[in-house]
Amino acid sequence: QKEVEQDPGPLSVPEGAIVSLNCTYSNSAFQYFMWYRQYSRKGPELLMYTYSSGNKEDGRFTAQVDKSSKYISLFIRDSQPSDSATYLCASYTGFQKLVFGTGTRLLVSP
Amino acid sequence: ETGVTQTPRHLVMGMTNKKSLKCEQHLGHNAMYWYKQSAKKPLELMFVYSLEERVENNSVPSRFSPECPNSSHLFLHLHTLQPEDSALYLCASSPEPGGYEKLFFGSGTQLSVL
């Protein structure tokens, strides 16, 4: 079983839609959770970072962690074509290496 | 120049060639990393350096040889690679080792081994 699992997509939505991207994880010791955005032919860039359970909001982006179900979500409101990218979730315990999911490809059509 | 810069952006090499990937960070960070990104696989951590000292080596084959001459520069020397080594190689840096909440990536080198 992979430590962090993501649906590879692609997920196709029209401009303006609310997007929900999700990951599950297996290691109950994970305390830190990240979402990275990776454009084609670029390296990943950190979008959101949360510690433990709860929600964190930054502009159109909301990250949500539910440790009881080991579920990580990223919501994008009013999605734009410029949001088209691959989104990677990642987690770590605080002492070991960062573990990534395989990424979900998002396509936002005008 | 700002951030993390990687050269070359693309590299095609035969299995008998020797080549090197270069990474430079302009963020004043103390830790640098090499990651491998293959299609449909999670990013794999290859090496971690802290202040020019290798602190982690994740069972990477010896045909990959890292070098960190100072805290701003990182190299990955490649020799006698296999076709399955074709991937995007990403360099990253953070203020301290394990400081993943401030992990910055370069744009990567897309490597093709023929």
C-alpha cells in the first residue's frame, strides 16, 4: 500500500467551477500536510501547508485535513484556466522524509 | 537570478556517456536535495545535503554520484545509466534539512537515456 494515494485524473472542469482534489494516506504518524502545484515542464511549487487537522484558507484555495479518516483535500473556488496543472499532495511525520502522492492532473477549460 | 536554477533543462545521453547535472540556489538555504520524478510515480528522494555534507542517501545506485562543493551548488554526476533512469531530475533547497514547509524546487532536468 502506498503511503499517500491520489487519483491521477485528469480532472476536467469548466472555468468558474469549484474543484475538489483529494488524497488518502496510511501513516497515522503524519502531522504535516502540503499541496504542491506543478505546471508542465516546471518544478513543484508549494501552495498550502497545514499542521495536524483542520482547515486553512488562502485566497481561492482551502486545504482541509481529516486525520480521523486520513483524508486530505484541496478546494479551489472560481477555478481559472491558469489553475490547469498537476497537484501533488505530500505528508511527513516531522522526523522522516516527505512522502508525495503521484499527483492529480487538473484541466480548467475557458 | 533568484530561487533554484538547474542546468541543463534537457539532456539526452547514451548508456556509456558521462554527464553532470547542475543546481544552484540563491536563497541562502543550508540544505539541498536531489529528487527523481518518473511518470505515474511519486517523487523519490535521492540525496540530501546539509552544509555540503551528505546526510541522506536513499539506496540510490552508484551510477548516480552527487557532489556539493558549497551550500549554494549541487551536482549530480551520471555514468553508465540505464533506460529506466530516464526521468525528470529535480533539485530543491530548504533553510534546514527536513524544513519541508519551505522547500523550493528548480524546474528540473528532463533526462532521456538511449
